[in-house]
Amino acid sequence: MSDTKAVFRTLVDANNEGLGIRSIQQGDTTSTKDGLLGFSFRDSDLNAVLPVLNPDGTIAVSLGAAGVTLTNRNENLTGSLTSVAIATITLTASKKYSEITANMSCLRDTLFQLVWDNNGTPTVLDDVLLGAGQFTMPMKLDEYIFTAGATGTQTLKIMGKNLDKVSAMRARVSAKELA
């Protein structure tokens, strides 16, 4: 009589019975296997999933979040020594926003601010100060995500203020409303 090695039961089935790990080989249909897989991912509901490959065998990749990009470009040709809205986009209450970008231009010393207005309560998200030799400045807040307020008017805007002499100000603001 020879010794028979016991199966080390590392898995549990639907009946709470112990199971041994099964080998899964390349090309096996996973719907007929139970076991541990080396490559798994989580979906948006935090469930484990296997990656789905494109017909050429590559993994499908999305370079941005699903959603709709909102954008507005505008100009104030008279300039202003007080803070005025240059470009504004209207947000949807309780929606998440990401991939915020802006571009501001002026030929004089000017302070531009990216402002989220939550039903009359402004929050400055970022500032740009233009001066001699720097007439245009881009802004990119890809890592910043926020949720618009639940009530009232919600806007994201570029505010501009000439600091020494009035001069035309131009701006564009964009944000992705996540699905």
C-alpha cells in the first residue's frame, strides 16, 4: 500500500464544501472552471472580472472617464479692475466632474481664478497670474474630482481681474461631467 497525498482544500463551493485548486491553462474556457486565476480585475461594482481582449489580443484601454465634456470660451474686450466672469459652464446638481482644463489670455498684469460657484458660495480651485512676457497660460486639473452641490445654481467659471490697467481678457474652461 502506498501513501496517498491529501488535497489541501483552499476553496469553498456554494455548499461550503472544501475544494482543491484546479489548474487553468491558456485557452481554457473559464466558465467551466473553478479555481484561482492569476489575472483578474475589478469592475465598477467591485466584482472580480477577467479582462476582455480586443480581436487582436490587446487589452481594451480607455484614456478617459466616461462622460460628457462641457466647455465655454468667452472674452471681455473692455477689461476690468474688478473681478468679472469671463467663461462659465453650468453644472448639473449632484454630478461628479473631472478633467478640468482652462486657458487664460491677457496682455496686461491680470489675476485669473478658476471658481466653482455652489449656489452662491464660491470656492477658488486654482489661480493664474499673468504678467510681462506671459500673456497666455493653460491650466490642467486632471487629478481633481468634485461633486457639484445638490441644490441651486452650480457653475464652474474663470474670473478675471486686471491689476494695473484695463485690457481685454480671454478664457476657456472645460470639465468632464462623469456618467
